[in-house]
Amino acid sequence: MALEVTLEIVDQSAHITLVGELDAASAPLFRTEIEAAAQAQVNRLVLFMQKLDFMASAGLRVLAFARQKMGGEVDIYMVGVQESVLETITMTGFHHSVFLVDSYDASQIGSA
């Protein structure tokens, strides 16, 4: 399944929804949305990953790029990560630099 990526800026948060498979062929699409989110100068990046079925190492590289591009002051939330994708994230230790949550409600986390 091809990757679908949508970006929405809500207040000071960038919301990116990922649907499908994130591999070497589709990683540039994700990277483009990360760059757009960084240009918006948000203070939070929220990745909705409930429908992301697969993530290859190219996807991890884009996540690392996101962490670097957004800067340390930007919190990154990964919402609803499926078990197979979560294994990839935890094996690399990337879970230590993001917030993994089952659901996302900005009002419960704090102001965006």
C-alpha cells in the first residue's frame, strides 16, 4: 500500500497523519511534510500513526531528521503506533526522544 501523508497546522502544533507503508520510496514524501512543519515554527509535532502498517529504516531516518530539524524545544508525539512499527522504533532507541501515546488530546497534554 502506498503512503498517504497529510499535514495540518493547529494552533502551534503540526499534525501529520501517516497511512500505509513508509519505505525508501515513500520517505521523501514524509520528509517534505516534516520540512513544511518545521518552517511553520510549531512547538509540537504530532504524528498520527494508527494506520501506518509498516516502517522501513528509511522512515527511521526521516524521524531522526524530524528530531534534528524541529529542534530540542519541540515535543514530538507518536500516536497509536502499531506493534510492528513500535518494535522498529524501540530497537533503535528512538522511543527515548519522543512521547509514545495511545491517543492524543491537546487539552490533556497542555496548551499547544
